[in-house]
Amino acid sequence: MRSRLHGGALEKGRSDMAGCCHHETAFDGNSKAFRRVLWTVLGLNGVMFAVELVAGVAAGSLALLADAGDFLGDTFTYAISLAVLGSALRVRAGAALFKAFTLAALGLFILGAALYRVFVLGTPDAMTMGTVGIVALLVNLFCALLLFRFRDGDANVRSVWLCSRNDAIGNGAVLLAASGVWASGTPWPDLAVGGLMGAIFLSSAVSILRQALGEWRRVDSGDQAGTPKGSSISEEKA
């Protein structure tokens, strides 16, 4: 009787330990499928940055320029993510911290540009805003669909998903701004959307920063769970 009870306790202990370990392990992005998706969205975002930069300057649209900046930031984000895949947890957490600060800087720049634009006369071209906004929205929805199954993971992987999500939200906002500018004949809808996008970037930066700092502290405490070596989760996503 005592032997059976002791055996049951041991099995329960092993089960609890296994559950704990499984909870701490996060997908690190070290899979062929994730690499292929990153290369695809990196190329698409680089092209759309150039398109929206030219269109934003031509149309005089802060919302388009803000979205172009988002495309540029995402291109760098995907490039950094590719560079650190397969690296140690501290390296991946450090890359995520860098991306968080970059995203925050972009958000502050957009908010500052919105405030500056208040004192500058001129109404953006609603037709250009709407046309480019539709193309950008289609591209970003495609990227978001590719990245959707990788939305849960370590800070490095999650930052990629958040960038893709922000793009889709931003493009929808640009279309709303274009409609508002066309209906009102004033730049205020464009300014409002530019400010909203800046706030979204700041919110995402804070979210990435918190998770990356948590992973950094795990390394300092000696917890190396989630490193690429021997990770079965990476293979599951292949």
C-alpha cells in the first residue's frame, strides 16, 4: 500500500515538473518555415516602404509617411529577427530590446510630426492616400496571414507578429484618414490618424520591452528554457 502511494506521488511530481517546463518554453523561431515567411515579408515591406515614401511626399500626407516609416521599421525588424534566429536566449532578448526602443522612437517621431503639421498649411491629396492605402492594406493582410501561426513565441518572434498587426491597423487607418480628408477638405483627419498610429507604435514597444526584459532576467537567473538547442517546439513549427 505504501509503495503504491509513493509511486503515485512520484508520478504526480514528474507530471507537475513536465507541465512547468512546458509552460516556460516558448517558440524561438528557429524553423525553416518561419525563416521562409520572414524572407517573404521582409521583401514585401521593403518595396512598400519605397512606394509609400514617394506617395506620401507627393501627396503631402502625414498618415502615408507614418505608414512608410512603419514599413521601414518592420523591414529592419524582420532583418534583425532573421540574423538572431538560432542564437542564445540573451542574444534574442537583446535584439527584441533594440527593436522595442526603435519602435518607440518611431512612435515619438510620428507624434512630433503630427504636432508640427498643425502649424503648417496644406491639405493632403485624398485620392493618392486612398489608392496607396488600399495596396498597402492588401500587402499587409497577406503578411499578417503568413505570420499568424507564429504570433505566440519569445519576444523576438512576437515582435514580428506585432509589427505585422500594426501595419494592417495602420493601413485601415490611412483609408479612414483619406475618406475624412476627402469629405472635410481639411488635414485634421490625416493628423488624427498619424497621431493614433504613433500611439499604437508606443504601445507595442512597451509590450515587447516588458517581455524582452523578462527573458533577459531569466538568463541572469540561470534559466535557459527556450534556447534553440534541443528545442522541440522549433521543429513543430517547421
